[in-house]
Amino acid sequence: MNDPLNALHHFKRYLIIAPNGARANDVKGFVKRDEVALLTSLSGDALISRAEATRLRNENLSLRKELDEARGRAHIAAIEQSPTPEKTKGAAKQTYVVQRGDTLASISRKFYKTSTRWKQILDANRNVIDNPKKLAAGQTLVIPARTSSR
């Protein structure tokens, strides 16, 4: 009949009625066979053991933890990259890693407390910046030293 679901129902009913019957061992084998057939048909032929499912679940959790830790380290690195008055004063050549949403004007504000010096940053990074209106997160820019002329 090729219907493992109904077969399982009837085999389990048999085992309830005659758990130690003459054919009980055969029926238990049929139950295992039909459970595998049913699970295979429901899972699209991608049947894995419980041990493999547990291993994959643990690996997934471990990878998520590593990813969260890496994101935390990246956030800390971004904070450390943020300019502070102590870092900008007297520095001849400084770098900055572009963060998502940064513009040349916003980077200028971070380092020079004014957005009007964005052209100096652009001039110092002509070899890195293709389009000044579209900075790529992760780009490293050279920040020219503060000058007293402005």
C-alpha cells in the first residue's frame, strides 16, 4: 500500500494489544522502517540523525557566539578609531576607518570640529576615494594634520 503513516498507526495498535505477541519483533522492525520512510518523505530526503542534528545545533550556537564576539570587537575598534582631541592634536598623519553612514563632512566634523574642511580630507585621499558622495564602510582614510590657517 506504500502508506507509512497508516502502517505506523496499525503497527503501534498491534504492539499495544500484543506487546509480546509472536510477531512483535517483526512489527517493531516495521515501525522503525516506516518511521524512517515517513521522516524521509516529510523532510525531502534530507534525513539526519539526532546526533547529527545536535552537533549541527551546537556548531550553529558556537558560530553565532563567535560572530557576536567579532561584532563586539569591531564595535570596540570603531570606538577606538573615533577621534578624540588627544589623538588629533600634534598628529602629523592620522588614519580613520570609514563607518557606515559617514560622509566627508561628518568625518571633518569629528576631527576638526567643522564640516568645512572635507575637501582637505578628499585631497589627501584622492587615491582611495572614487566618489566623494559614496564612501565605503571599512575604507581607511588619511586625515591631514590640523593647521592653524583655518
